[in-house]
Amino acid sequence: MDAGPGALTVAELSGLPMDVGVRFTGQRWALADVRLLTPVFASKIVCVGRNYAEHAAEHGAEVPKEPLLFLKPSSAVIGPQGVIRLPAQSHQVEHEAELAVVIGATGARRLDRAGAAAAIYGYTCANDVTARDLQRSDGQWTRAKGFDSFCPLGPWIVTDAPDPDAEVRCEVNEEVRQLSRIKDMIFDVPTLVSYVSHIMTLLPGDVLLTGTPAGVSPIVAGDTVTVSIEGIGTLVNTVAAMD
């Protein structure tokens, strides 16, 4: 995506951004004339829990001594302006604004910090939507985190690493609910990518959600949820009951 004179434009690629030999086709449109889809198709979404000390504290949990991991299914992903669907099984669905890391390297495994940084393709915004009541009752997080539409991603991938002082913000109906900075993470991005790569091989397009700040709270049908990260962009989704 390029900034033209006075307006943003979208340029078409011949394949996925991290594909070898990908090129521009020459087609270009004004951003206002296109509908953005999710910017990545992940084989897996690896998530980090309690990576902000204040978020751990608001749930009465200890800060983990090493990254606490869980997975979300790729079927949970929706894009910008997609609808978060509230399942009938839950009565307490909450937002979780997060920095998302997109892997670009092929077969990334057992990486050191330098190798982890080199394996990153880019960064985007994410919302790790969670059925909090189910998370508590189940004792593990798969169902609570795995419903369709529970992983909004977007609006695009930025290939430059964000400033550690960049703000992570979530608003619901324009009311600020979460506000922190990337530097407040307990484990930074290279540490997380390296750690995960010693457990599972990371593939191009895989997504790592890096944890959420304090301030998570319920969302209900009719809400508009906005996740913004300085230097990356703004991800907007609406909320409705499950079909």
C-alpha cells in the first residue's frame, strides 16, 4: 500500500506477500474503493498469555517465569470490518488488543534472538477475543479462544519493526478500555519468536500474538471495537450475536 498525492492507494500482488518471487501486477486502486481482507492466511496462530504484568494482576495471576503459550485455530481469523460473533455458550466475551507478529521465514526452528528477528516478515494488529467465563470454567483455553471470528487481524502488515514506545490501544464505542506500550511486555518479540521456535517449526504466514495489556472488558452486540497500534494502523470490528 502506497501513499499517493492526498490519498492511500492499494497495489495488487501476484501472490502472498512472503512468497518467493512475488511481484506487483501493475493494478492499483484507491484505498476507499476496496474492501480489505485479513492480511495473512496462517497455518497456526500462537498466542502468549499474561505478557503484561498489569493484565496478569487484574486476573489475580502470577507473572509467568517463561512465556505461557496457547493456540487459536486459523478458522477464528476475520479481517478489518469483519463481525465478531458472540456464541450462545458464553455470557462474558471480552476484547484483548495485541501486537501480532507475522513470520516470513521457511522452516524457522531453534532460532536465537538474531535469527528470530530475521524470521519476522512484519507486524499487524490483533484482537484475541475471549469467552472469559468459559476460560474460567474449562480450566484450559481452547474453547474460550477458538470460536469463529475470535481472531480479528489487520488492517495490513507493516514490515518495519514498531517503536518499543509505540502505544497499544483498544476502544469500545470510542471509549478507551486498554492503553499501554509495546515496551511494557514481559517478554519482548525476539524472545517470544525464539522461544516458540524451540517448540514448533514456524512457517511463512504463521502469526504470533504477543499478549494483551490490562483493561480487558466485556463486549456486547452492537459494539464497535477498535484496536490501534502506533506505526501500524487501526483494526475496526463490530459485534453481533452468533448466526
